[in-house]
Amino acid sequence: MSEIVQRAAEVARKTNETDIKLAFAVDGSGQVNLETDVPFLNHMLDLFAKHGQFDLTVDARGDVEIDDHHTVEDIGICLGQTLATALGDKRGIKRYASVFVPMDEALAQVVVDLSNRPHFEYRAEYPSQQVGSFSTELVEEFLWKFALEARMTLHVIVHYGKNTHHMIEAVFKALGRALDEATSIDPRVQGVPSTKGVL
């Protein structure tokens, strides 16, 4: 039997606005170590990794005295880059996934295609513009940059909900579970899952 190659990557990104070190393992067990200046994002990344069974380490500092935007955006960039690197040529993966996750009264759906063609569609209307000090518009910013750098097609739909925290939580849980399925190896797949012969 051939040796299983660990699908993992690390990245460091330092700008005038942020300083980020991020490590991501696709074939993990939900081990998480998060140190950022954005507590709500820590909570969402913890959910994402544990529901996807990914190992994730983030050490991020940013200019949150201005607002959380740059930190959230750059973490999305780094996470996308590590996912793309970890998956390599995507040989043997399932590629597609569609997952619904309820969180009490809220229902979110995440559909992914690890296509190497970045595209993002987002359908969500939240009752509140803030969850604590976190601006809900940053959810879209994070997801778009993540999809772009991971070079995947990502559709996120929040079908309904009344509590903004619950609605966003359902999104991140669904994202983790969808990516867990799409990145999983299907032994029936020979090479990459595309008639083009490449993704």
C-alpha cells in the first residue's frame, strides 16, 4: 500500500496592516489553536475546523484599532492559500459537496466545487449589522477572499433565521462540513475528477 501523504500547508503574511501565520491540515482531527484580535472570528474558525475535522493554527495581529476588516480579510486570504497548496493537483478528491446545517431557527446551505475556477455567490440577509463588536458584512469579505485564494466555486445561502449569531454559525459549520466532503478521497476516482484531465 502506498504511503498516505499528509495534505497540509503553512503561510506567513505580513503587511503594514496585519501580521499572520497560519497552518492548515486537510486530514486532521479538529485540533485548533487560534490567537487573533477578533474573538467572533475565532469562534467561527473553531466551528469551521471542528466540523470539517481540519487542524488549524492561526496567529494573527492586525490594526483592529481601526476596525476588524484587514485582519478578517487577510486571514481569509491565508486560509485559502493553504487550502489550495494542501490539495495540490486535487487527484482523487470528490470535488463537489452540498451541505445544509441548521442552528436552532436558522438554516444555512454551502455548496462547493474545488474547480480551480474562483467564483463566489452569497445570499444572506441578517437581522442585525453587528454581533457584539463584529460587523456582519465581514462574513462576506472573509468568504469571498477565501474562495478566491482557494480557487474554488463557493455558494453560500442562508435560507432563513432570526438570530444573526445563529445564522453565521450555521454558515461556518456548513462550510467546514462541505469542504470535508469535497476534499475527501474517493478511491473510485482515477486522477482528477474532471473530463478535462486537470483542475
